[in-house]
Amino acid sequence: MITKEEITIKVPSEVAQAYRNATEDEREQLQLKIAAIMHSQFTTPRLESIARLRRTMDKASLEAQERGLTPAILESILNDDE
């Protein structure tokens, strides 16, 4: 179950008046659309950052393998107590 919270945003007066004059179904549809837009705006940059990090890690891994790094060598490096 998704909980909902009320927020307040500022809009031009004519938009506010149109919203107040809308039917309950129209207001609910607008709320869903606004929530989707806001969700997209706030999550897309994060998802893009995660994808970019994964690509960078994959590239580094591929380059290390191409240069001869094996799981055994990596384990040896990670277990080195120096």
C-alpha cells in the first residue's frame, strides 16, 4: 500500500481556479500526472548516475582483465597485509 501525503505548490491563479473547478476525477488524474512527473524528475538523475557508475566499473574491470588481472591476482592483492 502506498501512503500519500499532501504538499503545497504555487501555480498561477488561473491554474488554481481551474483545479478547484475540476471534478474529483479530473483532480485525481492531475494528481497522478503531477506525481509521475515529480517522481521522474527526482529519480531519473539518480538512475542515470547508477548506470554511469556501472558502466565505469565494467570498463575498469574489462581493462584490468585485458592487462592480465585474474581473480587469483586480485585476491592476492586484496589479502596483502602491507
